[in-house]
Amino acid sequence: MEIGNAWNGIGVVRRILGDLPGARDALEQSLSVETQRRTLMGIKMANLNLAEVRECLGDLGGAERQFASALESSRKLGEAEGEALSLTGLGYAQLLGGKYGQALTRLKKRRPWRAVRPMPKRWPERRLASPHALRSPSSGSRPGLRP
């Protein structure tokens, strides 16, 4: 097993177990290894997972940067699914950060990839698990606005 992939797996498991700081550390290690090895697929996966963790930690700027990096890797790979996930995640992070115009632009750029592959079952769970999605309406968030 590749070291970068192992760190990625550790990060995903830590996120599932609720250890978000530990997940962030493991995924940053994965990204470092994959960047040194210059493996686009590994870089993309580490960025996507790290973006989700940063989003859950409330680091929306960091989540945007990671989703943007995943988007760049997906486009270089010519991978429509990764591009769609990256664009959706980037738009959602911008939406949570109050950047409604940018979010709308990002969400409109998504490719219709559901026709090729069904929506992953874990996708809605990720959105429901986000602490931002659970804010009350009085806190200023708009939890009903999710892609």
C-alpha cells in the first residue's frame, strides 16, 4: 500500500470517528506525500477529503482552497466526476461563507454527471454531518440552501 494512500485512509477513518483535528493532520500528511510523488489522483483525493474536514471545522477559506486544488487535478486528469464533486464542494463552501454570487456561478458550472454515474449515497450524509448545516435560522445560516 502506498504511504500517501494509507494516510488518506487514516484521515477518512478519523473523520468518520469524529476526530476532525486528527483527520486534518492525517490528510495533510497524505497531501504532502502525494505532492512529493506528483500523483494527480492522490493529490485530488487528499484535497477532496481535506476540504470536507476543513469545512466541518469551519475553515471555509481552507475548504475553498482544497476544493479548488482538487478541481485543478480533476481537470488535468480529465475526470468529470472529480470535477463535478470539486465544483459542488467549492460552491457549497462559498455558499456557507456568504459568497452567494460566486457559489451560484460555481454550481451552474457542474456537469450533469448523474446520467453517467448515480449520486453517491454518502453525499447527502456529508452535508447533514456538516456543523454549518445544523445551525439554527437565528444564527444567520441558511441550512435549506444546499446543492
